Amino acid sequence: MTPGTYRPIGPLERLRRTGGTGMLKNRFAGMLRRRKSDAVRMLNDEGLSFGTLYALRPEIEKAGIAGELSEKNRAALEICGKIAQDPKLLASGGIDYGDQTVHSAFLWMFQTGARDDGLGEAYDEALDLCASVLLRRYRETAILPELVDLIFRRNRKRGYLHDLIWAFFESRDPGALRYIAKYLRSENARDTELACLLLHLPRAGSSMREKANLYRSYLNWLDENKPFLYFTGESLQSSNQPEICGVDLGAKYLCKNISPRSRRPADPLTQQEQESLSCFARTKEPDRAILSSYSRRLHDKDPARWEQWIHSPVEKQIETAKGETGRRAL
Amino acid sequence: MIEIAGKPVRPESLSGVPDSGLEKQILAAMAADSTAFRYGTQAELLFELSLRAQTVAAARELDRSGMRFATFRRSKCNPAFWNRTNEGGFRLKPGASPSAAILDIYRNGRSYATECATAMVIVYYRALLAVFGEQKFNRVFPRIELMNWHHLDRLLREIGLMNRFSLYLPGDRRYFANPDVDPVTPELQGENVIEMGGGLYYGHDIGIRTADQIIKALNQSRIEDADDSAYLMDSAGRPDFGKLYRAFQQN
């Protein structure tokens, strides 16, 4: 659900929100006894959320009404059933991912269900799995802002986060790092600590001014490096301080965008670019950082001068870059 | 290359190196590498060799323990020694003996189930217990939380940090990444392993295998449109042996 999208609240939804899950289950059981068709209609109401459907799973099963539910609800229940039994049942061939109803069900489960995170261990596991399927299989990057908010809400509750975080980075979308960055300036210490961990930044200072500075400098850094970021393969499963995204200094030096997934250039390199890159690779590591930063800034500011500079001998490039960087010419 | 107190040392000149093959193999590999392995004293070097050998032994023992694999959401521990945390980790119960709790995992493996990263931490604690002895271990590690690379004791922080080395040695923690894993099995996004020597690695649930065998197993859990194979990352989590040695000396 994109921010600001209106979603109606159905009668069962209202019941759970006002009276809690216990009251919802009691009233629903009464409905089933009195008039089953009303209960089915309410379940199929557009304003039903995944949290409510999930809470009523045992009653639906007991009453044998699953077959009367909408396709989307049936798909959601099938997904939940498989997760409860063994999530591996949803691996290749376990469900038809090409079926639009299945895709819609995953999306609906996450978009309407994220607000009820914490409903139970199995429920949270279903949310985690929806997020990873949506991002890895369906490339549903629209869920990223909501996913980040869910990660940080759960972090405050000290719940299990790693699968959600892994799902987020499976999007391989460097631009989405800004959704995490906003938590750098949070008043909550757990938020800033997690944001620093995920963005591979040193721990932020505790004052709001320090946090705001860190946020600004990170966004500047992201702006400068986004086209050259790639995913390193590190994760919270492999490291306690993972550098999940790295800057490809060679790409930055050539000012050539790369694929964040494969680290390959978006367009093939010309012969001349390949030669420039070979010279660049032979320079010392600290010089490579200086050259790539200088190149990026000069390319943006004065493309004609950049053309001259990049075609000059690499020793001359270093000399110019060091001289001008020292004088803050750029 | 090995240096003790700033002087190069040849392996054959060292006394007190156990005759068991592994320590000698590690020593020979260190001596042959161009990187300098520096120690203040011979005792410090012997401590590292011993801890590395015990790490390999602890990995073999855990492989036979019967401890099962489970995701953090479904992890399981013996409540007599551990409290299961909200994140799925195991926290030592107040009043429980740290050494007895670690040994219980090995003796009652069937009562435990967890992911591969936590298994690595268990291996290191078991190795430290073997080297430190029960009393010293209990003094140095009074609070233990087992949950992959997070909430690690400050003395073990480095096993959770991945760094490149010119030489990887038995007792290092390595990682096989599986970039195209099926999204419904995020637990198979990679495999944490202990380098065992002889081209073998121990991974929880996967057993003691070669790199090719581990890669083949991980590749079986990829998504249908996978482009990339699983691979062994060129990095390792390596204990700070110097820091552990100082803790050993001071307690």
C-alpha cells in the first residue's frame, strides 16, 4: 500500500480493532452459528486485513468455509498453512508464483498485515517470508518504505529482525538506503544504533545536532556514490559489522554506472575506458580513493575539463587531484 | 613467517609443540607464508596453536552431538541451562555454570536446535573451555549469549568480523555465500563454517565437507532463475588470539 492510499475498514476489522482478538473470535463464532453466509461475506469484505483473517484461521477451518472465500483469501490461507507446516513447502513448485492471485495475496498479506506485527511468532514469520518473496521474486520495491518502518518497530520490541533485514537488501536497491538513513536522526537510541549498523557507519553521537549532521553527510555520500554502489555479499548472517554495500571505485573513477547486483557496468566499457581502468588499478589504494572522488566531482561540475583530465597520464591525474582537492578547488 | 619478540623463528627450533599433526601443520603453514605472525612469547604462539586445534576438535565433536538445525524462529535449547530469547538466541540462566551449560549442548545435543552461525559460537566456547579449563572458563565467561554474531562477548567479538587474510588456517571461521537463494529459505543464504584443514570445512547440519560439496548443497536451494553459484568468500572471522591469551594469563 503506497503511503496515503485509502483502504476501507471492514466490519470484522473494526471489531478486532475496538474489542481485540478475543471479542472478534466470539462474535465471529456467533455469526457462524446464526448466519454463515454473513460471516463469509464479512471475510470477503474489501476492508479485511491479513491480521484479522489470520486470527480467524482456526474458526474458518472448523466451520469448513475456506472454499467459500475469495481467491485472494484462499491463497493467503494456503500460504499461511504451508509456512506453519514448513516454509520449504513454498520453495520452487510448492505454489504457483506465476498466478496473479498468489502474487496479490502475498502483497495484500504484507501491506495490510505489517501493522499487526507481533500478533504471534508464526504470524511474524509469515510477514518476514512475504517480504522476501515480494522483493526477490516479484521485485515489489514499493513495499520498501513500509518494510523499513516494520524493521525499526520490531527492533524497538527486541524481536527477531534478521530475515526482514535480509529481505530488504534483497531488493538490491541502493536508493532505498535513504529509508534507513532517516532513522539516523531518530530520538530513539535503538533506532540510530541499528541504522548505523545497517549503513556501516560509526555509532552516532547522542545529541540531535550530531545525529542531524550524520544524516546529512550520509545523504550527501549516497548522492555521490549511488550509481557506483554494489552489494558485497556480506550480511548479518556472516558478520556482526557487515559492509553490505560497497563503492566500486573503478566505476566511480570512470563515472560509469554499474549494476548493484552483478557489479558489472551498465554499458560495456570502451577500449579507452578499459585502458584507463587498468592504469587506475595499478595506483596505490589511497590514491584510488582520491582519484575516484575527484573524477566524480569534476565530471559533474565541468565535463569538458573532465574529458581532458581522464585522458591525461594517471600520474598527472593524481597530481591534479591532490593539488585541487587540497585547495578545495572542487 | 613467524616472529617471537621481534625475531624470526623456525618451527623446528620451537620446543613444546604437540606431536599431533594439526598443530605442526598450522605452524608449518604460518612459517611458509609471507605474512609475519608475531608473538610476544613462545607461550603465546603455543596458546594459539592449541586453541586452533581445540576449535577443530570442538567442531568435530559438535558434528557428532546430535544438535539439530532450526531457524531462529524455531530454535530450541535445554531450559535447565538456557533461556531462549525473543530473537531465538540462548542466554545462560542466572546461576547456571557456563562450562556445564556449554558441555550440555554437546552431551544433550538432541535438546538443541539452531542456525549455523550460533553453532560456530558454540564451537569457539567449547574450544576455549578445553584450553582454559573449567574454573578459569567460568571466571572469564560468566555471562554467555548464543545468537549468531550479535551479543558476542567482547573477548570473542573478532569471530564475528570478516577480514581478508593472505592465509586461512584451521580454526578460522569462514563463510560460503549463496546469493541466489530461494527467498523462502533465507537460512540458506549462506553457510558459516569452521576451516578444518585438509580442504575440509565443518558447517552445522551440512557436516564436514569439501568446499565443492558445500557449494553443491547450497546451490540446490537456489531460486529457479538463479544466475550465481554459491561461493566461499575470501575472508574469515578470526579470534583475537592475543586478547584471549592475555585473558588466559590474567585469570
